Amino acid sequence: MTWAAVTTEDFLYIEDGQVLTRKLFLEQLKEDGYTPLIIRTFEVQRIGTTAMVLHLDDVPTRPLRDRRNSHLLFSETWQLTGRVWKLRRVDITRLRVDPPAITLSREQLDDITGTYRASGETCTIRREDNRILVYRTGQPTQEWKAESRDLFFAPGDARSRKIFWRSQDGRVTGFADRDESSEVDWERQLTPSATIAPER
């Protein structure tokens, strides 16, 4: 059974914001020789002549890629046409996985503590023992983990990274809060502040 045989004429394939019509999708199909996806969960709900399918797949490690598996969430719409079920739409969401965190010394963590401002907003970064906690007015306290000395992330928000800048003498002067589509630059304030919590 081919993709051409199982898809409707108005079939749409949507992945990471890119939309392909049936014609474009079929033109781009090719055998890549990779290990097939591994289906972990599979659910079907039928409503009349329409069936909604939801499945979570693991993507086996690819050459020159991260050693950890990634995960894809598929949402499919199937339509009963006559006596044949055909695929009308596929939506794929790539589930982000937190990168491995490293352990920095307290001195390295202290380098980034302080008060930062961007567009009239303020955030305060503090170290509590070996943890980095971030405080912003009206928002819950957030913990950041280090991916490298000057690169941090918030667990559960793998789309975003906090990239710290340094001056020529090595002092942290600010950071960029960057996600896949935008970036907010935070400037470190020179006014001293008590940003290091007392040891327990």
C-alpha cells in the first residue's frame, strides 16, 4: 500500500509549522534507510465516518545526531470514503527533551547572580546552595540548570536557552533569553544587590 493510495486528494501534512499539500508531500517522499519509528502509544476515536488517531513515537538515534532518542506526537485524521479509510491530515509535534545538565562550582554560579533588566522588567538571579533560582514579579520562581558555563535552561522548557555574555575581563554583563522564534536581551544592573542566599 502506497502513500498515494491511502491519502485523500485534499491531504495535508503539517510538521513544525510547515504545511505540505498532498502533491508536495508525495514529491518529497524518499527511502532514507533509517530504522523505522517505534510506536509507544496508540489511540483511536471514531465519530461517524471520521476517525481520530493519536500516537506517540520514538525516533531511534540517527547518524551524526544526539545519542538520545527524540519523540514525535502524531495526530491523524482518517476519513471513510465508500468502504475505504483514507488519511486526510497528519499533524506532527516534536516533543523537546531537556539536555543533560552539568554541575558548576558555587563560584561559577555566583558569576551570574544579580539583577537584570529588559524592556522595563526586572529579574533577579540568586544562588541557593548549588541551585540557581530566578525571580520575576508576578511569575513563579524558576530554577535554571547549566548546560555549559554560560548556557542555562529551565527544566521542562527545552525550547528556550539563557545565554550569558561576558566582558573582555570575564565579568557577566547580561544574557539573552532565546527560543526558536524570538530573543529578549537582559542587561545586568551595576547596583550591588544581595543575590546570594545564605548557606544552610
